[in-house]
Amino acid sequence: MVDADQTFVIVGGGLAGAKAAETLRAEGFNGRVILIGDERDHPYERPPLSKGYLTGAKERDSVFVHEAAWYAANDVELHLGQSVTAVDRDARTVRLGDGTVIRFDKLLLATGAEPRRLDVPGTELAGVHHLRRLAHADRLRQVLAGLGRDNGHLVIAGGGWIGLEVAAAARGYGAEVTVVEADPTPLYRVLGPELGQLFADLHTDHGVRFHFGARLTEIVGQDGMVLAVRTDDGEEHPAHAVLAAIGAAPRTALAENSGLALVDRADGGGIAVDESLRTSDPDIYAAGDVAAAHHPLLHTRLRVEHWANALNGGPAAARAMLGRHVLYDRVPYFFTDQYDLGMEYSGWAPPGSYDQVVVRGDTGKREFLAFWLKEGRVLAGMNVNVWDVTDPIQELIRSRTAVDPEALADASVPLETLI
């Protein structure tokens, strides 16, 4: 049993932190729960920032994990607009930016990640944007609407998920869009060349221009405004706004400064945690984008930056903080919506890990499943405009059983019979 006089502190006001606080109360913890976030908005979900909210399909209030009144009603103490500047592991305290010191019995670090910055001349111009926080989305939504009205140009550095989702949103507003990507296709290192090309074709069909095999070297401006971008192959592209979508880095400074074990940046970075999301300090846990967890199913240490990991990791960490037995072995999952294409991806198949890609369905109609295999075992699966198949796809991954590729490709064979 957890004593009522204990204090559990959560650092990070995102989905992982909010769901951890919710779980602590749902599981009967009646001590103090303190949630500290460095944004002034109460905890919100990030997918709408590049999807529904950015496109204008959803209102701002739809992004929040709970209504503002939920926190007081559940006796969760919020410290918003406050950064944590230090963790003292010996004293079991955290220090806030205003000098406040808070004692903890258990601590959860859910500090998330921050967008990587372009290291080129011109990044100080007013038209250069990032997308990670709600304030970024507020601003970018207005920018995209203005570009659409004025036939303006948006250049996106990076052809990953965020870059493509913003490209789709921008085209929805009527803006001109150019994506600059160093690889031969978008999503090349995630999906490989064939399926990466499918996303290139999708966006090209909707008027997006791609410039592959190049990197931004300069953002050109005048009077503080963006006019164009230049790339390392000598090309120049008109631009009235630029989005840096070149990935995110885990926010590990607190953990590093307090001496917690980290994962090397070359291996993805993050705070090293075990299968219970416990750090090298038995009273400190980490969840969400910042946590590099030992994955018992995949037999590797893995840091996942997607919504489902925050949704499920926060509650798992909360249960572990309460002393429950936790084995966090969720199959990695993410989704995207771009134009009329909806997609879900389950599993983990980094470049070089698979030897075969099997497709079931019609890629031309963009209604299909794709599977990444290694020696016949399914490592990952993706469903595009085909629904209600996530559970069997994840069961195929969990089973670690070799399957017949021909049966896997045959839409008349139920996936459940292959498990």
C-alpha cells in the first residue's frame, strides 16, 4: 500500500504526464500528485497539432487531455508555465525556475522532446517555423491560412511524418508547397523506397513539389522576412515561410544533470529505463518521447516518439510507481492522416532489419496492407485505408512465427489464420 502522505511528482505537461496523473488517481493513490509543465496550457495531445487542429477541422479545445476543471476535481496540483531546473536525488527534491523546491517520494520524468533546429544562415527570420507545441500550431495555422489567401509559398525542410502532414494541411489552405528532402523519397528510412514513393506520389497528385537529394544551406530574407531558400545543389526556391521538420531530440538535460543513466545519441538518445520504465534511480521513472526502454518483446532498447507510447507509457509508469508489477511491452504504433489517406503502422523495422516487404491489396488505389519480414517473421505492418486490422497485425508481430508470404499477400486469407 502507498501511504497517503507520499508525494508523487510528474515533470512534463504532455499526454504521458496527464495520463500518469489520471492513472494514479484511478488506481487509488490518495497522496499528493503534482504535475509540472513548462507551457501555460494544461496538458494536451500532440497529433492534432499537425492534423485536425492545423487543418482547421478541429477546434483548439479538442486537443486537451482533460478539461481544465478535471485537475482540481481530482486533486492534481498543477504548476504550469514553470520549468524544473534541477533534480536533487539525494534530497529527493525538484527545484522550479521560480526557486520553489518540492519534495518527492516518486518522480516521473515525462519531459518529451524538442524540435531539431536548422543550422543555416537565416533561421532568425520571422517566417521560420517549428511544430512541436500548441503555440507553434496556433501560429502556423494562421500562417498557412495567409499563404493560401495570398498564393504564398511554404518550403518544408524534411520529408518525415510531420513534414508531410503539414504539407497536406498547407495544400488544404491553398498554399504552394515545396519539400526539400535529402533522401530519394519521403519516409525513406521508415518505409523504404517503394512505399516512400507511394507517399511522394500522393503529395505530387495534390500539387506538392519535392526536391530530393538536397539539403537547405541558406534561408534568404529581407527586412526580417523570408524570400527564398537555397540548397546544397545550387537551387533556389521561392518561399514566404519555412518549416523545419528535421526531427526531434529527447529532452534529457534534467536526467543528465542529476546523474541518471542515458542512452548514447548515436543509438537514439533518451533516458535509459527498464521494462517497468524505471531509471537507474529506483524512485525515478521516465515515460513518453524521452524514455529509451528495454523492450522485452523486441529484445532491444527502443525510444518511440509517437502518441500511443505516451498514451500507454504514462499509465504504465504510474502503476510501476505504485509498486505494481509492470512489463511494458506494447507494440509500437502510430498513425497519420494526409488528404484522403489514413494509415496505421505497428511494429519496428528499421533499415537493414528486414529482408522482404509483402503487400496485400492495391497500392494503386491506396487501399492495402504492407508487411516487413525477416526470415518469414513479421516485424511490422502498415494498413492504408483498410481498417480494423491493427489487432491481428500486432498479433502476427507478437507471435514471432514464420508465415507464408504468399498467404500473407492473399487478401482472401484472414490474417487471424496466419497467427
